[in-house]
Amino acid sequence: MKIILDVLLYCANNNLALRGNSEEIGNPAVEHFLNLINLISKSGGVLRQHIESHKKGSVSYFSHHILDEFISLLSKKVREKIINQNKS
């Protein structure tokens, strides 16, 4: 999951689109997020195993619903940090 959050933060820091017209890894219609996930998975490891073993309907942490939740959680943390800095 750390890799997924790192890719999400990378896209956010670089103003890259997260989603395209597809959520299927390997489909040319995906945007930066899934393309980066696919690129990183080519080096092997847990992410590659996760992608290869993923079945439709199972938890993958790649769907737009999950990404929206991650973004919401991260934005709350940023907001809290800004508020706490301004209180000091």
C-alpha cells in the first residue's frame, strides 16, 4: 500500500491526472497513476504479485473510489497541519 500512496503523492505533487477512461492496468486509456503502478510492478516484488493475482471484484486499492478516499484522508492531514502551524 505504501507504493500506491507514494505514486498518488507523486502524481499530486506534479499535477498529473490520476484517472483516464479505464481502470484496467495495461489499457492505453489509463492515466498516469495506473501507468506508474504498472511501470513499478515490472521490477517485480509484492506489487507485481498483487496485480497478477488480482481478480475482478476483489480489493486492489487501484479503483477511483479508493483513490478518492486516500486523497480525502491526505487532505485532512494537510489541513490539520496548516491549522496547527497557524495556531503557533
